[in-house]
Amino acid sequence: MQELIPINIIIGDRSYRIKTESSDEESVRRTLKTINEKIIEFKTQFAGKDMQDYIAMVLIWYATQASANNSNPALENEVNESLLKIEGQLDKVL
């Protein structure tokens, strides 16, 4: 097992310090970039909501994408693994 490295991540407007394997850092950061881009997209489409609503919308979007994107299971697995790792790290922080 590789040594875990600490990284700072931002989801929406909140910062979290998590630990991840160095080999997974790039995947986590790519996933976070996509998440934050989608949050911004939903903020421009649906004004007046709070950040929790936007994050929920992004999660629904991801789940829908995963079920509709069966043509690329490798990408789906990578996204699911990244989301599970982020969720696990957030559970440790909270």
C-alpha cells in the first residue's frame, strides 16, 4: 500500500484537506474539476439556490451520466472510484 499524501480540495465553496494515494491524486483532481465546473454551470442555469442544492444537482447528473454512459465502462469505473474515495475522505473530515 502506498503512503497517503495530504491534499487540499475545494468542492463548491468549501475547502477540505484529505489524504489520498499519490497515484490517485490526478484522478481526484480531474473529478473535482468536473464537479466544480458543473456546479458553476448549474449556478448560472438555476439562480437563487444554495450550494447544497447545486451539489445535489451535480450528484444527480453524475449518476445519470454513469447509467447512460455504459459505452465506456473504464471511465465509469474511474469516476465511481474517484467519487467513492472523495466520499470516504470527506467522511473522515466531517
